[in-house]
Amino acid sequence: MRMAHSILKSLVIIVLSTLLTQCLPYDSRHHQYQNSQKAIFEKVDNSKVQSFVINPNKSHVVLKIYKQGKLANFGHNHVITVKGLQGIFYLNKQNEKSMAKMQFSVADLVVDDANERKLAGQDFDKLVSDTDKEATRNNLLGEKQLKANKFPIVELEVNHLTAEISDKKVQFEQGKNFAIEAQLRIRMLGEDYQQMIKSKVTLDGSHLKVQGDFVLNQTDVGIIPFSLFSGAIAVVDAVKIEFEIEAEK
């Protein structure tokens, strides 16, 4: 009985710690995560590896979701903005061994911000009411899609870098752009998913910029695309993801 009580007490402490962490203001969560990543970095041979901490205020990640169906004119294309991206890029002297670890809270996703819709282009010029934004957000975070209550964090890892041009080596040079391919591992909904992506890397002194875009199918990562009236109003499975991430030493 004493052992069972001890185990139960430990589980309660873990659950409470998790809940309290999610209730922390974004800045506190951000610093907490960065400190944990720096602790990992300290165990790495930093004579071979440089670390660049993501600046969430200078980074921009958007998901573009498109409507389809016979009654599509009654729906909207959507822009989902990732806020509060946290993480660290590790640049190895053997550049192909470089990697990145990132994460974000699904609760910080922003749906159909007016400025973001303007930036996204004419496919997104239709006005979206606050009521529709809230309905979209509820669907996004709900049980048929991101299941935010059960899986509050999405984790990302980038590794296995190769040059986009096969006869070149991966080589990051100061002040120059370099095109790479890499493996993106996405951990969400309790599962791991992998996809190859292309990006452009720019190293400028103590600053690092990584930018690109790729298409991700919702069904490939365990999400059921939104649909009403037997598909008369629905969203396309393929989501376009555009990113420009800045990090600093």
C-alpha cells in the first residue's frame, strides 16, 4: 500500500507540473524550453557545434488551407499562424550532421489574422468574421483534428541534411545562401511522422536564417480534414506551409 501511495503521489506531481507549465505565460515557457535545450547542447562537443537560438519574434511560419466542394463559396480559405516557435539549430563542422529541435504549443496557433490574410494573397482576401474564426479554431483544436487537450505540444526535428544539388557538399558559408534537403520529423498526436523538405540557409555572423515551403497532407499526420454535408463544404487535404525562421547565437 505504501508503494502504491508513493506511485500515485508521483503521478499527481507530474500531472500538476505539466498543467502548471502550460499555464505559464509564453515568455516563461519559452525561456524554460530554451534552457532545457541549452543543457542538452552543453553535453555536445561544442568545439564542433555552434548553437543558434530561434527568435520567435522574428520568425514567421504560416499554414495555408484551401476550401473545396460544391458549396465551397460558402466557406473560406484559412491562414493559420504559428506563434511562439521555440528551438535551437545546431550547426556541426561536418555540416551534413547539423540539426534542429523545435516545438510550439497548439494553443498559440492564430486563426485567420487579418494582416496575415493580406500577406497571404488574393486567395485569402475574403473577410472572415470573428464568429467564423472562433468556429474554425474550435474545430482545429478539437477531437477530430489536433486534440489540443490531450496533445498540447507539436515537436519538430530536422536532421540528415543533404545538398539540394547532388554533386555538392552541404557547406554553410558566411553571407551566402545554400540550398539543402533535410528530413523533418514531426511528433504530434502521440505519433512520429517524417517528410523530406527543402530550404535555403543563410549564415551571417551570429545570425542564421532558414526559409522555404513544403506541402503536408493532413491525413499523413493523423488529421481528418474538415468536411460538412458529405464533402459539399470541405478543406483540401494538402496544406501549404511557408516558413522563415531566424536564430541567433
